[in-house]
Amino acid sequence: MPGADPVRARARTAWYRQPVVWLGAALFAASLAGCVWIIVVAAHHPDTPVEHAGGGLFGVPSAAHSSHSPPPATPR
């Protein structure tokens, strides 16, 4: 029987003969190249300083500020 040869069956189903493996490898390589390209382009264009609006980040104060003082402690 021609289909009963286990050596040929293993050669046909080897990982390097599967197109989805090569597609995954190509997508991985393209995404890695894109990351490197973005880093290289960003290194050539420095960030401009931004004016700091206040003492917080995104409108949230960086320290605890309260307009009310705590009530005085009363002995019991």
C-alpha cells in the first residue's frame, strides 16, 4: 500500500511543511521589525517639553490637601 509508509507520512506532516507555521513566523517577524522601526524613528524625534499645569497628574492632586481640619479629640 502506498499510503502505509510511516516515513513518508511523517515527512508530509512535518512542522516545516505546514503553511500556518510559516504564516505565524512571518507575522511574528513583521511585528518585531515594526517594533524596532518605531523605536528607531522615536529616537530620532525628541519629545518637546509640556507645560506643567499644577501639582497633580491628570487633575488628581499629588498630596493630601484638605480644607477642613479634623475635629478636636474629646476625652471620654
